[in-house]
Amino acid sequence: MKRQLLLLALILSSTLSYAQTKIACVGNSITNGTNTMYGNMEQYPNILDSLMGDDWDVKNFGHSGATLLKKGNYPYWERPEYQAALNFQPNIVIIKLGTNDSKPFNWEVYKSEFALDYIDLIQKFQNLASKPKIYLALPVPVLKNPFQIRGDVTNTEIHSLILKIGRICKVDIIDFFKVLDGKDELLPDGVHPNTEGKMLMAQEVARVLNK
């Protein structure tokens, strides 16, 4: 009996000390899950959580409409998800912002501040005690100009800037643009991926993280 109790104690002890790798998914409506048809499971972070398994803890810190720009019309910096993501002390951070920054009243006025604001956000996470690995996600293709989002800006200028920022900060890129490029049917409103599109996004993140 004593041996069985000791074995049980050891099992419980190892379970309590079990540490998952924490992933923070930072972003806008494409991360948050706007236009969902089937509830939370259509959010790409939730799909990613199921793909990664028990060793990983994936949390969604997306906020619909958020901009990367601090002076944008709806800055991520001022949303509750920003501080929640920092408090999470993640081991990995995936930043998918920039689409809403392409709106004329944001980009035409503040585009010169985009790179500095992005670098500042990266550094805020890098300075955490958990010292997370950062990934920058290239925005998905914008096929039309709904919600004042501009494809001619998102698919070119913002795309190029994020690649440059990645090189400057020496952080890796996750290419959501390439994943959905040419798959127009998976972006029914021209901006937001449907269920299949978000599944492809989650699969790409899983592929990169498991390399």
C-alpha cells in the first residue's frame, strides 16, 4: 500500500510540475475570429491549439478592428488584449497586425510611424521575463477594399515593411499571404478567411513551430 501511495504521489507531482509552451496570438479580427460560422473553433488560434496538442497552450489575444499604429483609429495598444497578452508571459508570440492600418485615415497620415511602432511592440514582448520567440505574420491577401481596408497598401507597402522589420529585429516570418494567395474563395468578403482559410493558417503556424 505504501508503495502504491508513493507511486501515486510521484505521478501527481510530475503532473503538477508539467509546463506547457504558451503561445500568444496577437492580432485583429482575422485573429479574433470575425465572421465565424461555428463559434470559437473557427478562430485560427483555437484550431492551432487543437493541432498542437497537450504540450502547448494557445491563447487568442486578437481584437477586431485593431491597428498596429499607436495613432491609428483603433490602436491595439489601447485594447485590453494587449496587456492580457503581456501578462500571459508567453513563450511564443505571433503578431498579425497591419491590415486595418491600410485604411486611408491611418496610412496616409501615419505610415511613417508604422515601422517604429511595430519594432516597439516587438521589444515590449522581447523584454518580458519569459523571453518569448517572436514571429511576424504577413497579412492575408486583401482582394477588395471593404471596410476601407486597401489591398493596394496591405499587399504591397505593409507586406514589404513587415519583411524589413523582421530582418531588422532578426525575427522569423509566418507567411499568411502565401498560404491564401490565389484562394479567393476562402476570403468571401475579400479580407476575412472562412473556416477552411483559417484552418490553412493554423496548419502553417503548426508547420513553422514544429520545424
